[in-house]
Amino acid sequence: MADLTSITQAKLSTFKKSAKPRQQLGCNKISGFFYLKLSHGGAWRLRYTDLLGKRRTATIADANIKPSQAAAEAISWKAKLREGIDPLSYKEGLAQSQREEEQLKAANVYLKVGEFFEAIYTPHKLDNYRYGAGTLKGIKHNFSHLFERDMDKLNSADILQWYNKRRSKGIMRSTLVRDYGAFKAMLNYAAQPLRGVSEPILKVNPIKNFTLPALTIKEQDDLEVHNEKLSHQRDIFSDEVKQQISTGLQLYSDNLKKKRRSSIAHGKSHLINLDNHTYPHWFIPFCHIARLTGMRPSDIYALRWDNLVFNQFNNQTTLSFTPSKTKKAENSRKIKFPVTDELKFVFNTWAAQQEQAKSGLIFKSERTNKTLERKAHLRHWKQVKALGGVPENLDFYSFRHNFISELVARGVPVLTIAGLVGHKDGSMIAANYLRHDEQDTASYLVIFGQSWNDINKEVESGV
């Protein structure tokens, strides 16, 4: 081994002490083989001509091994060249394979449903979707029993078992379709290449083509009953219900002012007196916006003062926003809602009560200064209903249904209504809101029958 190279241990030691950085100690026996002095340490290198005739220099060993060992490595490299193998390319290939193997090993850690959900999908949904937290909560509630399973080992039997169990508990199929869609979307995301990983964590979504079972006859009947109940929610508010809502809001406002006066009288003098506030609580203008615009609660929560755009040429203010439900869709459309005098009063009055009026969110948490929790309005709506005697089953979302129904009843074109409420076309409104009451229908049938009666009389009289 000692005769393989002219570089002895003694020569190497002397060279390390006296040489300057980047100086080389060459070998007289192996062409291109040398030791390179570096600022910190050194390296054994080999200069050679590759298979394409290109001169290359490769580090074949670090400074810690003996000259004879480095020489043996250099001879091995030259032998590979004679066999038609470029050692440097071979080494780089091995390193790349090792990196890919390490990446795959790291990715496989996240192959478990729960690991992927917590470490990768949760940050993705929270960072990119306004209401991603709700979707994540639904996935965890429905599919946590699969969190210890590998995603590629899931199958249709797992989903079918979940579906049947949930259906047996009376969960609506529409709800299960939504929950299953959220879970499938997560697996689809896992099957996409992620940043920093050359291969997707999941090669193929194993349930990509699985669909939930069709409704049974009984389930279809139940769904029809359910839809009938929903149709009543789309009816126009009666004058009595409108009066009840108005009364409830007024009593709610009075109660809040009364409680504040009591708090101030009992030592909390730092609190603001609400007697001169038209809206002593954010829910009251929130409710007025819902009834005057038909906006979804989620979109009202997201409203910012800069969504109100004033046009100085026609002296008209427009409420311009993109519905959160369709914000990420390719066919999303911006709503431009003309602000009426009544709606303008709501915005201006609420703005006058805010310290930072006309900037940021219109409704925000006093504690975090950020968007309110998306169901925060429900607690206040329940109290308003109780105070005003509003039917207990009247959902807050009915403000949207009433808004659409009233416009339909007034003969407003369906496409105009669709534009105001953020529908891409008028099909949903036509299918669910274009209804006539029984008296109207009966009168139409009378007219229809009368036309035939007139003809029959003419025939009988021989005219």
C-alpha cells in the first residue's frame, strides 16, 4: 500500500505545515492525483478526463485518511474510467438517489392520515382559506378513527362503513356529502407534488372514484319532506314576523342600554354610556345589513369599510365585494350592490360609533381586533327572537331567503336578483323561489278552464 503513491505521510505532514491555502502536493506515480491545502484542512483530489473528453477535478477523499488509502481510491476511480464509468457522475447519482430516498422516507412519515392532517393539511387550510378551520373541524370530527391508517391503504369499505354509521344516527345525506367531499379533497391534495418533495406523499388517491351510495326510496321520501320544510323558509316574511323582528331588535337594544346604565351605577364608571348610541351592539347593524342586502352572514363578517365605494359622478355609493363562498372559484364574480338611503344610514350610523371609522373590518372582535367568529351572531339572534316573539325555528339565514323572495314577488328580473346575491345564473332562484301561492294558482286554473268553457258554449249554440 505504501508504494502506491509517492506521497508519504512525512511529506504530507511537512506540506501541511509549510504550504499556503490552494497549494497542491502532487503524486509522481498516479497522474492527476494530488493533495490540496485549504484554509481549514485539505482534501484528496483527482484530475482526469471524463468519457466525453472533458477535464474534470473531483474530491475523492477528505484529509483525514492516509496517503495510501487516498491513492487506492484514486486507482479505483481510474479503473472505473477504463470500464466506461464516470466515477464523479456515478458518485453524484448515488448522492441524488440518497437524497431522494431520504425525502421519500421523510414523506412517508406523513403518509398516515393523522400525521398529514396535523402537519401539512392544517397549516395549508388555515393559511389559504378564510373558513378553513371549519373544514378541518369537520374532517377531524368525522374521520379521526382513520387517523392511524396510511392514506394509500384506505378503501371504499372504510368510507361505506363511515357513511352507514352516520346515516343510522339520522345525519342528512347532504351533510355527509359535504363532509366526505372535504375528506376526499384532503387526499387529493396529498396526491399533488408539495414544495420541497420531488414526489407526492400519496401517489394516487385510493378513494378518488368512489361515490356515496344513492338514496333509498325511504331516504328520498325523507329528503322530500325536508325540502318541503326548507321551501317554507324561502317564503316572504309576513308583516307580523317583520313586526316581531323589529320589536325584538328594539327590546334587545333597550336591554343593553339598561344593563350598561346599571353597570356604571355600580362602580364601572369607565364604561361608555350607551344611551346615545343608535346601535349599542354590533349585531343590530349586522342584522339590518342582512335584511337589506340578503348577504350571507360569512360575507357580512368579512366586510371592510373600503368595500363601500362612492362614485362622485352619480353621487351613488356601491357595496362592492366578492362572496367568500366563491372567492377561490374560477367563475367567481364581484357583487356591486347599490347602497340605498336606509342602508347608507346603517353604515354611517355604525361608522360614527367606531373609533377607527372607515378603515379595516366593519365588524371586528373587541378582544382580538380581528374577524369575529363566524357563528357569533347566532347567540344574539336567539335573544332577539325570544324578546320579540319571533318563531323559534326562523333561521337567521332566512333574511337572505326573504330578500330574494320579495324581489321575485315584485317582478324583479331573475338575472338581476342573481347579480345582487352572487349567483352565477338564475337557475337556483328559478328552481326554488319562483312559486305562486295557492290562491294565485287557483285563479290561473279558473281562467284556463273558462277559455275552454267559452269555446264549448259556442259549439253548443251552433255558432
